[in-house]
Amino acid sequence: MLRYSRAKIAAVLFLAVAGFVYSAPSLMSPETRTALRESTPGFLPSWLMPHQAIVLGLDLQGGSHVLLEVDSAAVLKTQVATLRDDMRRILRDEKIALAGGLAVLPRGVSVRITDEAERKRVVPKFRELVTPTSSIMGGGGQPAMTLVEDQDGLVTLSITDAGVTEKIRKAIDQAIEVLRRRIDALGTTEPNIQRQGVDRILVQVPGLQDPKRLKDILGTTAQLEFRMVAEGNSSSPDVEMLPQTEANQPPLPIEKRVIVQGEDLIDAQPGFDQRTSEPIVNFKFNIRGAQRFGTATSESVGRALAIVLDKKVISAPRIQTAITGGQGQISGRFTVEAANNLAILLRAGALPAPLTIVEERTVGPGLGQDSINAGKIAAYVAAFLVVGFMFVTYGLFGLFANIALIIHVVLIFAMMSLIGTTLTLPGIAGIVLTIGTAVDSNVLIYERIREEARQGRSMIASLDAGFTRAFATIVDSNVTMFIAAAILFFLGSGPVRGFAVTMVFGIVTTVVTAVTMTRMMIALWYTRARPQKLPF
Amino acid sequence: MKLLRIIPDDTSFGFMAFRRLSFPFSALISLISVGAFFAIGLNFGIDFTGGTLIEMKTLTGKADIASVRTAAAELDLGDVEVQEFGNQGEVSLRFGLQPGGEKGQQAVVERVRATFGKDYEFRRVEVVGPRVSGELVQSGILGVVLSIIAVLIYLWFRFEWQFAVGAVIATLHDLVLTMGFFAITQIEFNMTSIAAILTIVGYSLNDTVVVFDRIRELLRKYKKMPIAELLDLSINSTLSRTVMTSVTTSLALLALVLFGGSVIKSFSWAMIFGVVIGTYSSIFIAAPVLIYLGARVSGDTQEASTESADASQSTAR
């Protein structure tokens, strides 16, 4: 009980000091923290120098949390369409004329080839589609497609579950890249974009004043197409009616053939029309796009060219002269902001599939600051009440417990800063709650010491028995709390998870501070003061 | 200095005799809770129902709650719940799930912004679509069930099965009463409430385990003592700790209720309720249940035959 090796005392002291040192950056200005980080000597890992402030959750610093889900049906539809095109190309290359044509199924494409010789020629080519080159990383070794040949010449290629999942995974990867480019263009600080589950993307953007703009930018697929406005017969199968973005305008007949797509753009910038000073978007094509655009415009001078974004016509200007320079402008009665947004979307590229917002949580910066203030006051008041209560109940021992309590809270902050976990409003509540529960270990020990003393043991024997016997109970009772908090961590999301984190950290540190640290303090006090009886 | 002592040192209260009162009492309030749960129901927040929650603060001094209510009803977005809170003109609007699946929800915020955007600052906007709310319900239920099973297994390993069963009965008791509390007070039930419930489960078990630890210790020490007497002794000797910890935890929670802000307030009220019933159930439910389950310490079955040899040892203490 009384003997502690110098190394052990040093270790505990070091832990306490490290707690203060690593939680200190949260109280510094951002400039000081940057200076600290930059002054780290090169041979040391950067985390060793305390410079990390605690990360505040979006509910405390204000910001938007948006959960997007990829439209799996649309992904599958594109996949089937690509398959159909591939099969059609193979049949054309092999010069096979079909009686029935290709049948598009929900999950695949089938074709009836009655002539056996023709079928023998085509099926191996189809098989090449089934075993695509992506087998290097393919969906866990499972085939993305299956090929079934019926006796009566019906060949069916279907996309497997693994194939769909793989495609969705790729679509999400691409979408994350596109979203990152788009959000970076908004100029916000430290956005967090990550995959969630199979078909979702979580976007967290701190400190944004206007979430509507963010949502507009996230929710747009931005598939840009240049297509001709149909002349004459608008009921042809090669023509479709598309609505216009401008309100109260009739739909226009647009040819299905796409001249140039958004992927051929290399730049897009907002600007103003020189004559009308209306906001516009200037764009530049790559070489392929410039060639196609040049050819198409020179063939169709005088006709109207539709600029179509996500199946809506932005505008359909008449082609005055051939545009061969690979540059042009989009006008469409934009506001300045709309022109800005469109330029961002075009630069970042189109999403591989439409994304839908399934959850949104936005906290304004004012509310975030109010929450921080409220949390601070609650924490101070709780600490004051608990510290006072412990002191009037246990006197000097209460003081020891209180010192341990302060180090306990400091250690939670230090751990959170070092690991980089997020502090949320429920997290603050969790810390305040641990202020109340952390002293439980001390209470267990002290009450046990009293009991042992009442049974007539010597002071030193009571102290020793108190610590040893209470320890088993402390472990047991904290494990149950830990289980509940850990489950909450794995199931909860966002703010609630922040609560679980502080609870888990609080449980871990309380065992160190309330047991080891108070024990040392009591041992030191006992060896110095040599008291005859318990002070409480 | 005269130090504070809530529980006198020589307390020896007959807790077990109280089970004839506490069991029917608990049965009654559990029934009331179940009744309230089904008759009144919980006031589910948008986390679980889906929908839109908007908190706004007036920019022009005083919030005119009546006109907000009228204007919100005229938005034609189904049932809307308008509430004034705080003391600086803060208003919350809660809309139910709109038709039109995931996409249908997005229109609400825009309509509300168009109507109130001039006079109010939007402080919080939460939109939860139908799919996400369904998943949150699942993970909430799963969390509570999993934690009870996990703790049951842990206690079964650490103690005997009787203790595990006693602890789980007490925990279920607390759970039922907490649901009743949410139903009767109509405090909004959301993801934070699940956090509160899991913390109550953790706290209640923590309390129960401390008492059980002592029971186990005393069972080993006094093998001949009648079980009821032994349970009384265990509870009395841990009573002062039980009360101390309830007080420190409640003090911290009280600070949260008074100063923690509106989001934390309902969480903290539920927690305070949980601390009170968690303490009650450890003493008046979990421990007396052991009498009926016939709690014994492992190894006792063999030692029972050599009880006479043990008896001399325990009297020597």
C-alpha cells in the first residue's frame, strides 16, 4: 500500500502532465497551434508535439450533415443499357441479322439466334463480356454476369448480385471524387466526404451559412449534353420531348443523338455576356469535343442547338456560324449564383448516377456557439457541486478524489484531442455525467475503508483492504457501463456516438485516476503525516 | 471539521421485509407504464418517424407564435407541430413525413424558408427520410436488446445465473418504467433518448453489480446466515455508497437540466428518473429476487456436505 517505486510514481505523474499538455491546444488560438505544429523538429512524429485542438462536432461548430443515397435502380439500368449496346455491337460486327431483336430484361439482355453456326460464332464473343478484364480486382472473385444458352437458341446474359454491387461500389467511388471536386470549389474548410454502407455517401461540411446551395450542388447529376432541336416530325423515335429549365416554357422536341457530352469539357468558368451583360458560363472542349462540335455546327448553321442538363433544356440558341475553336458559352437567364453553380458542376464532372438526399441535419453557427456555452456552464456547475459534495463528505480524502476528478476530465480531453474524435453536444453531456460517476470509484473505496476501520482494523490495514477489495467491484461495475457505452458507439451515429465516446473514455480514465492516482496521494500523505485515525 | 454523513454508520434497515410492499408496488407502476405506453404512446421525434424539424429564432424581437402557427398551417404540408421554447423568441416546427418518398421531403425546408426566411434565423434544420428513420428504429431496438444480452452473459460468467437473472429482471423493470416515463411526460423520444436508456441500463446494472458483489462476498463468508438476513446486511453495508453515488450523479444531471440547453434537458430528465429507479430497483427488486431464485455461490454444492467443517471456521471469524 505504501511503497511505490519511483518509476511508478513518475509514470503516473507523467500521465497527468501529458494530459494537461495535450489538452492545452484546445485553449490556444489557431495561429499558436499552427506555429506549434510547424516548430516540430523533423525527426519527431507530428502528433508528439501537442498542437491538435479537440474536434468539434457539427452540432457545436455549426454545419451541415447530408446523407446521400445512390439510385441503385438507375445504376442497374445503365448497366443493362451498356450490356445491350455491347451485344448489339458484337452482332453487328459478326453481321448477324436478327428476326426478334434484343430483349431487355430487368437484370439482363436476351437474344434468340436460331442459326446454330451463327450462334457458335457469337457466343464466345458474348462470353468475353461475361469475363471482363476487371477480374484483377473483381467483386470478390464472383462473376459479374452469367451466360445461359437455351436449347431453342435463346442466349441470356444476366447481371449477378455481385455484378450490381460492384457497379454500385464503383459508382460511389466515382461520385465521391466528383462531390469532393464540387465541394472544394465552394471554398469551405475541411469537408468530410465518406462512403457509408454499400450505397451511401456521408457529406459533412462545417460552418456553412447556406445549406441550400450545398444541397443544390450535391443533388445535381450534371449530365450536360449538346443536342440538336428536332425540325419537322417530332413523333420520330429518334426525338424526345424535354422540358425547359425556365418556368412556363413549353417542352421542346430534341433529337436523341448526342453531339458532345459534358465529359469532353476541359474548363467552365462563370462570366458575363459582353453585349447583354447577362451572367453566362464560358466553356472549353477537349480536342475530340472541339472536332465534333465544329463538324456539327458547320453542318447545321441556322438550326437550333439545345444545351441539355439532366434531361432539361437550359437554352436552345440558333447556330449563327460554325464554332470550330472549341470554345463557347451557355446562356440561360442565369442569376450570378446559378452561373457560378453550373460552372462548378461542369468543371467537377457529372455524377455516375443520380444521388438522393435521405437525411439532412444542419445547425446554424449561432446555435452551435449557444450549445458550447450552455455545455460549459453545465460542466462548471456540475464540477462545482460534485467537488463541493465530495469535500464536505470526505474532507481531505475528498480533496484527493477531487484532484483525481480534475485529472480525469483533463485526460478525457487529451485523449479526444490526440485521437481526433469529435466532441458533440451529447458528448459534453457525457463528460458532465462522468463527473458525477467518476467519483463512484472513490466512494466505493472510501466506504470500504470506513467499513474495514469500523471492524477494528488498523488504519493502514483498512486503507489496504479498502483499495484491494473495492477494486474487484469497481471493475465489475464499470464493465457493465462499458458494455452499454460500446454498443451505443457501434449503433449510434453522429452526436449520439459522441456521447458513447466520452462515456467509454470516461470509464477507462476513471480506473486510472480514481484508483491509482488517489491511492498514491493517500500513500504519500500517510507516509508524511503518519495519522492515527481516518480523516473522515 | 464536521463532515457530512447521509447514511449513519449503524444503519440496519430491513429491506427484505419490504419486498411484500415493493413487489406489488413495482408491479403496479410497471402496469401503469405499459398501459401509458399503449394508451398514450411515445412522442416520437423525427429520428424515428421521419419528417422535418426546423428551429428558428426571431430576428425582430418577439416571436409571434400565433401567426407562425397560422402561416405554418397554410403551407399545406400536413400536420405541423409548432412550439415556442427558450426565452429569446425561439420557435420549433415539426412536420410529418411528406408523400413522395425520399425526394418528397426536400420541398418542406424550401417552403418554410420562403415563408419565414425574412423574419427568422434558421438555427437547426433536420430532415430524415423514410428509409433512414426505419433504420434508426431498428438500430435503436437492436442496441437496447444487445446490451441487455451482453450484460446478461457477462454477469453469468462473473456471478451465478441467479444473479444474472436478478439483474436482468431489475433492468427490464427500469426499462419498462422509463418507457412509461417517456409516455406520460410526452418528452420527445429520439436517438438521444436511446442513449439515455442505454445509460440508464448501464447505471442501473452498475448499482446492482455493486450490491451483488457484496452479496457474493458475504455468501462466502457467512454460509449459515439466512438468505434474507444476508441480503439485508449486504444492502445496508453498501447503502452509503449507493446513496453517495446517486447524489453525485444527480448533482451532475441537475446541472445539465438547468444549464445544458433544450436538447440536453429531456435527456437529463430521463437520466435523473433512471438514476432514481435504478437505485430503487437494485435494492428492492434485484436483491430480493435472489431469495426466490435460491442464490448460492459456486462450489457450494460440494461444500454443503462438509458444512459442519466450514461452520467452525466461520464462527471463528
